[in-house]
Amino acid sequence: MNCDICKLAIKDNYYKDPWGNKYHSYHKKDGFFCNTCSRIISVRTTGGGFQFNDGRYMCKLCQTSIIKTDKEQSKSINSVIKLLNEKGIDIALNGIDISIVDKKTLQESIIHLSNHNEETIKGITILNNGKYEINILWGLTELEFKSVLAHELLHVWIDYNNIRLNEEKLEGFCNLGSAIVYKYYNNQLAKILLQSMENNNDPIYGKGYRYMRSMLEIHGWESLISILLNNNQN
């Protein structure tokens, strides 16, 4: 067996990324991993990669699908709205501002929110003077952008409908939005990101998602939405 990075024989311990790339253990110590797909970045495995000014790494494979233009952003927004509407979650874009911002701006917007990790956060929803503002991190791929947007739009839907949930159930429900996107696209990256969400050991985002996912499996979307709207959390 040869290393997928250097092509030299692997004779002892090795690692394997979610894509099946096998590499010597010392490559992990010295290497960088794509913050989107979790591949180890190298010429042979990803065609190389780069580092954003904010410290994130991205491989060349993921770079091709970054949301770059207003047209791409608008198309992605409409796509997510359609996916949510198909589940019975009706969201009107009037009264919602959606912006792509840099990491510093995003971090500054969560400075008073204790349940968000400023290093890993990719989106936030803020209610400002009666208008919802959704800020999403710049430099996300189309799949990432849509999954983050779906999560944030469910925050809007929950607040707009005056639904009261504890933090665990709230973030768990909003993660169902991301799951809708992942399951719709169902490509290898989507499967990896969905599994990562399933395996998340965070007591709010991970445990909360698994709880709300089980509720969805029991009730289905129509009944779950009805339960939430009637504020009957059983």
C-alpha cells in the first residue's frame, strides 16, 4: 500500500481521510486539511489548495464551487426557500436581509452570544429594528452556503412564529434545515457533512440535532411543524 500524498510505501501506522485517501502519520502533523471537505491538502489528493486571509484552508477541488457572484447567491437562496417550502416551512424573503461577510464581521456579531464558537461559526441571524439580518461567512461552497442558510432561515421561522424552544431543541431543529440540503444533494460531500452533524458530540448542536431528528422520524414534517406552532413540546 502506497501513500496517496507522496506515493511511498506505507509500512507502519497511517491515516485515512473521509474520502479514502491514505497517508503516512507524519503528513498529518505537517499537513493542512480543507475546512470544507476535510481532505488533506496536497498536489496529488486535491490539486493543491490555499489559505484564506482569516486562516481557513480550502482545497482546489472545493474552490471550484465557491459562491462568488450575486447571481449565484440569489439562485442559491431561492433554491433553499423552495426546499424548505416543500417541507411545509413557508418563509417570505421580505423582511430578511441576507449578506455574505468576512470572518471578522461575523465574529463581531456574536460577541455577546455564548453558545457560538467564533472560530467555527459560519452564519448568524440577528433581529435588528424589526428586520432579520442573516450574515453568512464569505468563501463557502454552494453546498455549505445552502446548508448554513437553511439553518439560519429556520431561526427566522421559529422567531417569526413566536415558538419558544430551549437552546438544545432550537439549534437541533435548525440543523434539520441543513440536513434537508444535504439529503437533497446526497453527493459524497453532503453525506460526509451529514454524518459529521450526526456524530457531533456538542450537547446543543449535536445532541439537539439527534433529538429533533428523532422527533421528525416519529411525526413527519407536517405533524412536527404543527407541534411547534402549537408550542406543544412533548
